[in-house]
Amino acid sequence: MIIVTGAAGFIGSCMVKRLNDAGYAEVLAVDDFSRPDKHRNLEGKQLWGRVNRLNFVRWLERNHHEVDAVIHLGARTDTTETNVDVFNELNLEYSKALWMLCSGFQIPFLYASSAATYGLGALGYADEHALIPDLKPLNPYGQSKQDFDVWLLETIRHQPTAFQSCWAGFKFFNVYGPNEYHKGRMASVVLHTARKIKATGGMQLFRSHRPDFQDGAQSRDFIYVKDVVDVLLYFLENKPPNGIYNLGTGKARTFLDLATSTFNALGTEPDISFIDTPADIRDTYQYFTQADMRKLRAAGYHQPFCELEVGIEDYVGRYLSKDELIW
């Protein structure tokens, strides 16, 4: 049996779909299941069962002998949330509890970290373990992911033989794709752009406030969710070296590229204007992110990632333009 936490969420539900497509029928979905608007993400998917997040630790203690792997994708992901206690409970302590159980029972453990741990990127975007403790996230969400990464690496350093099974963490960069319709302001820029174009015919991007970047040239490493779950499946089935890995495409693209591609996917002539970046986020706004993907490639994953235009064409053409939001 494969466990997926956060299974009713964006990446979690796509992971369930990918597992089903690969022939995994015994998938246990873990989430809080309290939001009816997310229930559609699990419709039509083959599940062994569902367990509420609050009950899962005890369930795992009792049923660990039935579990082949845990894919831990459940987290509080709101980057504007300021209550540190929320992140400590849901992202840090809960992840520690699952790690300790999987370590004790020797259950393979894959989990979601985040590129938010890199902050402004002052140290670059290399996923070397030696650099991770020095990263400076910009918000409590990123800090909670950073705190777990650092705790895990310290635990491994002090007890290098404690976890005999495979484990891997993944610093997700800017993920977009179907099943994210419920995320509100935390949804991808692709979704917001498509909705804005459909509603108004145009799109506004943040103006650059740096002389070395033109308007719209601010860049991110955008990765399609179908590529993300392909990587997770590869790790599940092939068990590459344990470690924390970047998961982006390795190729930064501009917001202007993203907006233009979305207009094209909707069959609409681009109408793009610029507005000032809000003053309250201007000083911490990221102008560039790009995953260093050498470590993942060295681990044996050689499949190409979708070009931004290809991913947007699939997402917008197959889903958003038809109001079909679910993969």
C-alpha cells in the first residue's frame, strides 16, 4: 500500500492519479477532508481508503506492516500566513512524527520541501546539503520547510544508519497544473492569468523596480505538475540515493513568457500591461529563481521536462479553457 498525505490537495491528488495510471490500486488518501470544494480532486480515483490527517499517526503505528511507502505532500502552504504556530504544528512537528515512524518501521519516505527555503537566492539555488542550514527563507511557510530539512539532516548526521530504507525530500519550485482550482490566491500564476484573461481580455503584470530587469522579465522556474509526479514515481520505484533534491526544470522563464503563452493557449491576442509591485512586498520580491538540477540528473532521472509553452498548452487547452479542472 502507498500512502499519500495531502491527497485531496493539488499535488497530492495528481500523485494519486499518477499512481493509479502506473497500476497502483492500493493507495491510502490522508487529508483533513473538511473542505467540500476539494472533494472533486479524488473523484474517479482508485483508493484503498481514506484516513483523516489527525488520525493518521496512530493509524500508521497500528498498520505499518501494510505500508510500502509514504509520500508526504500534506502541508499548510499559504505564504501569507503569519501564525508561526500553525506552521510548527502542521509542517514541522507533524512531518517529524511521520519521519520518526517511517524510520523506525523502515518505510520509504518521500516528502515535499520547497524552493521557498532559498529566500532571495543569495546563496544560489544548489541543493547541496552543506548549504541548506545557511538558507534564509522570507516567510514562516518557507521557514517551516527549512526547519524540517535542517532537522532531518541533523538527525541523519547523528544517526547515519538509523534510516535503512530510502528517503528523499523535494524542493518544489513554481508548480502549476490541474487540480489547483481550490487554492485561491496561492494558486499558480498560470491559473490566475487564464482567469483574468477570460474575465477581462487582458492581463496585468508587476512592473520591474530594478534597473537590471525590464518589465515582465522577472523570472521563475515554472514546472508542470505532471512532471513533478513523474519524478516522485521514479524515486518510489527506483530508489536513487537518499537526499534532498531540487525539483524544477532548471530553466527560468519570464512572467511575460508565461502570460503570452497563456493568451496563445486561449486563442487570444496578447493584451499585457504593467502595474507597480505592491510596496509591502517590493523589498522581498524575487526577480529570479532557477533550480540547479544536476543532483537529480546524477540520480538517474533523465526524462525531459515540459517547456513552459507545452505545459501551458496542455493545462489551458485541456482543462482551463473547457472548465475541466481535474486531472
